[in-house]
Amino acid sequence: MCPPQPRIPLSQYQLFSLFVRHNMDEPQTRLSRLLFADGNPVTSPMIGSGIDGFIIRTGPRTVMKIPKLRAEILSDGSLKPEKENEWLIGSLEAEKAVYQRLEGVQGLANCLRVSSNGIELDYYQNGSLEDYMRVNDPPVWEQRLHWIMQLVDFVAACHEKRVLWFDIALRNLLLADDWTIRAIDFANSTALPLDRSRHYGLGRIHAEAGGTPCHERHILNLTVGKVSSQLCVRS
């Protein structure tokens, strides 16, 4: 076996050459910015992101959920919309329909308006129930039970309106100033036609939305059970 050869230190020129070659091989970072559906650039700060949209702060007491539309910033400063925008532009239409269907239901985050650009909502400065439970001492059992009952009432009201809310989670329950909960994020939810016969019950509604037919009580247990258990075990 040949003895190991001594390592010869590289000169500054050699180090610089390696650095240049390495960085030339790397793809250049593409600068991009957010777009509204009408093509105008978003100038408001982004405060959150979900599967299908961004949350931007539109005012001291308002936020807006917008589709994930982006544009590449070209060298001359102009904007080139990305190709994916074509199928992302309508990603919030189903959620808009849910907010419109549930208008006036107690426990829903206050929807100020629905437009082609997105869904504008009240801003809830207390954050989500998940944030609250993570950074604060566990609330008394009476308060937890109060939240659970509010959630049950809201989900039941959704079913009465023939809406299935699939993404029920602590992160999607905001705390209002009076410490009642406000539900958000209906991206994967379904608003079924109102002209169907109501006597089918929730089990049939669930089947129409692509799920397995089951009893209405089982649906309620499944949808609120996970969140309720999270509230109970965090002691």
C-alpha cells in the first residue's frame, strides 16, 4: 500500500477558481412575488400559508386568504406569471361557496366579503386555539368543555346547511375577543346542493361527498372527537 501523500495547500487563486466553478454550476435563485387573481402584485405582508392559499394582512383588523399565485421577477423588473397559476387561480372557489353557505352561523369566522381575489375575514388577534394551548397554562375544565360544546354546535350547524368540514383541528379554531371559538379553513370541505331531500340524513350526505355511508352520530363523533381529545389530554 502506498503511503498517504502530503496534502498540498491550495493557493488563493485555486480556491477562487473552485468557488467560481461551484457557484456557476448551481442554479440561480429565482426571485418571485405573490399575485392577486386580477394580476396585480400583492404588497400586503403574508402572515400565514396553507395547502391552497396564503393569508395576507390587509388592514389593522382584516386579513385575506388568496390563491397561491406567483410571478417571477425578471431582470428588467417586470413580472412573469408562473404556469401553475392557470389551475391554482380557482383553488378557493369551493371554500368561497362554503363561507357563503354558512353566512350567519354562530361560530364561523366573520367573512367580510368574497371577491375574485380571495376571502376577506376579520383578524383575530388572540390567534388559534392550538397556539393558545401551546404557550399558556391549560384552562380550567369548564372552559374546555365550553369550547367543545361550541365546536359540536358549529359542526351540527354545518351539517344542517349540508356542509362537510373536513379539516377540523385546533389550528383552525380562532379565539375571538370574548374567548369563543371561530372556525376557519374550509379548503377541503364540501357544500352539497340544498335541493336534495334532507331525510337521507348525514350518513347519506357523507356518502355523496365520496365517503363511506355511516350513521349521523358516528360522523359527529369522528369529526369532533379528535379535537375534543386534544383539549382534554393537555392538562
